[in-house]
Amino acid sequence: PPLLPVVGRGPLRGGLRDRRLAEAVGALNMERGQWASWQIRVERWRVVLGRDAAKGHQELVVQFTVKHEEQEFSFCGGGYIKLLGSDFDQVQFGGDTPYKIMFGPDLCGYDVARIHTIFNWQGQNLLRNPDIGLDYDDKNSFTHVYTLVVKPDNTYAVYFDLKEKASGSLHEHWDFPNKTRDDPADKKPKDWVDTKRIDDPAKKKPADWADEERIRDPEAVKPSEWDDDEDGEWEVPMIDNPKYKGAWFPEKIDNPEYKGEWRAKQLDNPDYVEEVHAYDDIGAVGFELWTVNKGSIFDNILVCDSFEHAKAVGEKLKTSFEGEKEAKKAWQKANGKDVDDEAPPGGEDDPEGPMEDAYGEHEPREDL
């Protein structure tokens, strides 16, 4: 058939961690979406595709929905899917399992809001530079559709609710081997000037410029009852300098000796590969997530070779989710909650602030 089958037309739900979810395409027929059931933990789910999804001459499209449902105080966690080789070990599936592509949202308070798109190239996980950012209003508790399209002409597109968030060349935004490389024998000349702006040598700090913020009080007098032996050596107290003007900086001017940014001579790169879009084996999908919050729902997983088909599926999904906001407002009103559909809180007002866990900064981790 012209399209690869839909994986997960029926949603997934439950706290399943090590249970095999399916043995064939279309076997995901649980009642509701797969639900992250615990706080501060790693969640794992996986499913085997009916046949290899990697076709070098076709588009590769990955699409799924995510709903981060519980965001009472703040949200911090991943929501990304992994495309796996057909030879992966289902029983041992986890953070160390190699993957082909990792794609989906990564959110944490105010500071982290991006759509991860990571390609594995010859054993290295290549992150997009820069990140694909999400807007503040994108971070809420409603269902959203995430779509990745990888095209045979080595370009890509990423969509959020079918609206384009990023597109372009795979070579431009990921560290695939470049077409050329620096000549190791070419060195920057010692007299090369690459400082574009310099201090104006004609400008000098005025003699009367006061840059001391605090000074000794010139009117202070040592108290007559002060006893150096008992009270120690008396010091003149400090006061704010009434003449203080702030730090002085010379004006900047264009450097007349500036030659521009130096670049080494370029040689052909023997490691360059033009065709980087194709993967020789994609036989399964999986979720390996680190999250602080429970209640995230993953559903409507689609792997196919046509963006037009994915778009048609996505449009129907968006229509089915249109009632979520009104349903939430009705529930809040019925339960005495503030009627609010804003993005999740976080940042300075968050009592715990942005999540910096045992991994340090909230960066993509090898165990995800």
C-alpha cells in the first residue's frame, strides 16, 4: 500500500511500564491514551511496527498527540517518541536502547519549552541547533498534535497542531558531516585583527569623574569617649558619595584595522554524505520519558510516508479536541476551581523553580 499503517488508532492508557503493548500494527486498542501514572519517574512503553518504516525514496512522517493534563503548580518533563530499529530488545527497552530519531516536546517551567528533534548518525545523537522553541501559550494542559516530516531531498519540517514551527536543510540545522572541512595546515596569521569594535583612544576619563560609590565621611569626628585600647582603632564611617557618576566607559568606534572573521581554507570532506534523510531500519516506536508530573497522555501515533495523509488525520484529531477548553472550564466551575486556561506556571513564581534534577541542567539526556 502507498501508506504505512497507522500505529495506535486506539489510544493507550495505564501505568504500564514493562509490559509488551503490542505485537503488530493496529493492536493498540486500549480504551484511552497511554497515561504517565507516577510523579518523578521514568516511564517506558514500546510497540513493534508491522513492517520497516524506513524508505529512502519516500517521506518519513511521524505524528502523535500529547496532553500534559496535570499542571496544578508547574510542569517539567519530556513528551517525546523514539523510532527504534526492528532488532531492539523489547524486554530490556530503556534509556540505553539505541534509537534512530527522537521527536517531541520537552517542557520545564518558564525556561524550557522546545520540540526535540534528534537524529542518530553513526552512533551519535545530533541535536538541532538552535532548539525549536514553543511559545508560552503552547504550554497548557490541552491535547496537541506534533508532526515531523523528513523528506527525500534532505529537508525537514516540524509542525505543532499542523502549524509549521521549523523547516529547512538537515545539513544546516544538525551536525551532519559538512561538505567541506578546515585545512589543518592553514593557520590564522598573527597580525590578523578580528576585533570589530574598539575603545575610542581619543576619549579619556574626565579628571573630575567620580566612580567611587562609597567614600569616607569627611565630616565625621572621632568621639571623645572612644578608647582605642578598649574599642579598637577608630575608623571613619562610609557614606554614599554625593559626586558619584557611575562607572565610566569609553565610547566604542569601528576598528580601522578590522579584517573580518578569519576562516581556514576549505578542503573537500571525505566523510560528507549528501543523503542523510534515509534510515535503513525503523521497526518500532517507544516512549522513554523522565517526568516530574503524572497525568501525561500519549495517543494517535502515526508513522507513514505522506504528510498529506498525516495532515488529514491531524485535522480530524484537532476537531475532536475542540471541546477540551470548554470541558475544562465546566469542570473547574463545578469543582469550585478558578476558571483558567492559561499556560502552566513556573519560573520565579514557582516555589521550586525550573527543574534541575540529578542530571544538572535540563538538557536532553542519553538515558531518555
